[in-house]
Amino acid sequence: MKLNISGITLYLYLRLRHRNSLILLLLLSSPITAINSAYANEDKDKVKEDECTPLQNFFEKRVCTEKLLRHQPFVLIPYKPNYFIYSWSDNLNSQNPLLKNHEAKFQISFKVPINEHHDDTRWLWFLGYTQLSVWQMVNSDHSSPFRDTNFEPELMLTRLSNAKFLGWNIRLINFGLINHQSNGKSPPDSRSWNRSYVDFLIERDSYYISLKKWYRWKEEQKTTPTDFVGDDNPDIEDYVGHGELKFIHAGALNNITLSLRDINNSNRLASYQLDWSYPVGSRRGLRFYLQYFNGYGETLIDYNIKRERFGMGIMLTDWL
């Protein structure tokens, strides 16, 4: 799937220290190809762009196109969805009277292949980076602050597969060997944790299921909340769970994703998120986007506070 956006300008009034976020978001809207994972057996020299176009299966099309991208030196490969929305949230103002209940939320996510010249393309190494920000964009009375920004670098090993299971195709197994997530703040507002995970993706027709299970690395306890060394959030798994289940429908026009995080300490779902996107114009690249979130752990700064959010905006790249 090729994303080719021209004549699109995102006017974002960002403070100077967040200028790099805007640059990355605009880079991901330039003429690049959107792909979530790689799957290749042919030699790279045999792969031509016109071979990818006729493919009807969106996963195979994205996989085919990534074979083109992995050898291009000036291309960022999108990883998770890249989007910008303006949203309403239910209780921000009650936590802090200086905050507004409506704010912008955007995500930047890309990955870089490590072994692009390796002969065995069934095993693929990637460095990934995802940044999620919530921004009080119109709160000019208080300098339009970024309420929280979550930084998530990771090292991944992807195993590609064509195995069958109960009528479903096992497309890939993704091993997140090192996954770090933090908000870059000083104590007591610092939030961070380290994980390893395994993620299975299965497919049938235009329907996909992703099952992701993670293990949190243990950390030492803090003596006081202001210590720089030690666990910033020892109870985070009680609120964000121990895994995530995604149901994805990639239609000819409509993309729908339902994300569920597993049971938390109150024996209920930790959170769920519903996403819908629809192409703007004749291409699948730029998309109109709606997002609904309900639960805990949307961002690190308030992972233990239940939040409901509805937002709309644009999506540059979807999962498929």
C-alpha cells in the first residue's frame, strides 16, 4: 500500500521543544509506503512495484511493498498507526483545574530494518520507535502544554509464517525482545517500565486477530517517591493488564479495529479502544479517523485513572 500525499499541510502550533515531533509526523506523510510487517522469500531485485499493486489481500500487499522499502536509505517504514486527532475527555479538568477537557492527541510510529541484506527474510530484525502525545493545544492561557508524551523504543524479531490453524493463516510471530516505555519526566511524575512480549497475528479473508502477551521486567522498590532509581509505577500491570487482543477488519474502504487489554485488579477489562478509518480521496493513504477509548492506561502519567475519550482527525497510516 503506497501512501503518496501531496499538497497537504498540517498547521500545528507546537512549542519549540516539541518541534521534532512535528517534523517526524510530516515525514510520515511524505511519499512513503505504509507497511506493518515484512514477508518475503524472493530476491529483492525481483520485486517490482507493479507486482504489489494487483494483490487483493492487504497484508500481502503491505508485505510485498516492504520488500521495496527495506532497501531504500531515505525511507521511514511506519510501524503502528500514525494519526492526529482532536478529542474530548471526561475528567481532565476535575484532576487539574488548569486543564481543559478537550485536547489534541497524536501518535508517531516507525521502524527500521536491521538485517535488510540478510538472505533468510523469514526472520527479520527491526528497531522500532513509537511516540504518543496528548497536547492541550488550545489552552493558550497556560502556554498550551503537552500534558504527557510517552516514548517507546524497542528491538523486535519477526518470524514469518504460512502455517494454518483451524482455517486461519498464521501470518507472523513478533518477538519484542526489549521494549521500554517512559514519559521522560522527573520524579514524582516519572513513569516507566520495561517489557518483553510475543505477538501472534492470524488472518482469514479480510479479518485479522492479534494476540499479544507481555512480561514486565522486575525493578527495585523506591525508598521515597522522589528517588530517581527504582520502580516508578509498581502497580502498573493492575491497570494496563498483561496483554492485548486486537480484532482488525481491513475492508476495501472501511478499516475497523477493536483493542482489548486483559483483566485488571477489579476483574474487569483494563481498557478497550475502537478505531474506524475511511480513505480521503481515491487512495488508502490519508484517512478520516474516529477513535473511542475507555479504561485505564491510555497514557503513562495517569495510567491508574479511568479515562473516556472520543476524538476525530486524520490518519496517515493504519495497521493495514
